[in-house]
Amino acid sequence: MFDSNYKAEQRLETVLNICTPVIIFIACLGLFGLMYFNVNRKLKEISIRKVLGAERGSIVVLMCRKFLTLISLSIVIGCPIAWYVAETWLQNFPFHVQAGWPIFVPAIVGTLVISFVTILMQALRAANANPVRNLKK
């Protein structure tokens, strides 16, 4: 009887273990595509900044700042919603467990790291591009 009570949770765990990496990969592809589009749109501006003496670090910060702000905003909006859903789901169990903030710290850090690496790849590509070739277009 005890085992039958948790069959649904075991199925949910299996589905989440399969779907989570796929969802993260699709999100990274979307972020990569958005950053690629943004870099290509601002290629001449970046080239002019490089010709005028801007350093690679300042160009990378310029490209990453907007996206990291949006990701931070999504974390601020998403964490309370995720906490509420987790708290509601956990209340259905006979042994109640609180969904505290330490649960969300690894998720937030992981989200920021994955996002930053995805964004950084395109920002470094833009910062290392040859400005002469980009300004000829």
C-alpha cells in the first residue's frame, strides 16, 4: 500500500529526469541564437568601438550586461513562483517538508553559470572579430 502511494511520484521523477536536460539544452540554444542575432546586429558598433580603442573586456561587458540583467529579472520572478508550486506540492505528502531558500541556490547559480557561458561565447567572438572586415560590409 505504501508503495502504491508513491508510484505517481516515481513516474514524475522519471519524466523530469528525461525532460530536464532537453529543456536546458533548448533554452541554451534559444539564448545562443538571441545572442548571435544581437551580436550580428551590433557588429559595426562593436568594430567602431574597437577602432576607437575599446578593450575586449569592455566590449564583453557591454554585450553581456543586458542579457544578464534579463536573466536576473527572470530569476527574481521565477523563484517565488517555483517556491509556491513546490510548497503546494509538498503539502500533499504525509510527512511535510519545507521548501526553503537553500533549495533554490544551486538552481540559481547553475542558471547564471550556464547563461553566462552561453552568452560569453558570442561576446568573445564579437570582441575578437576583425574590425576592418566588419566595417567594409
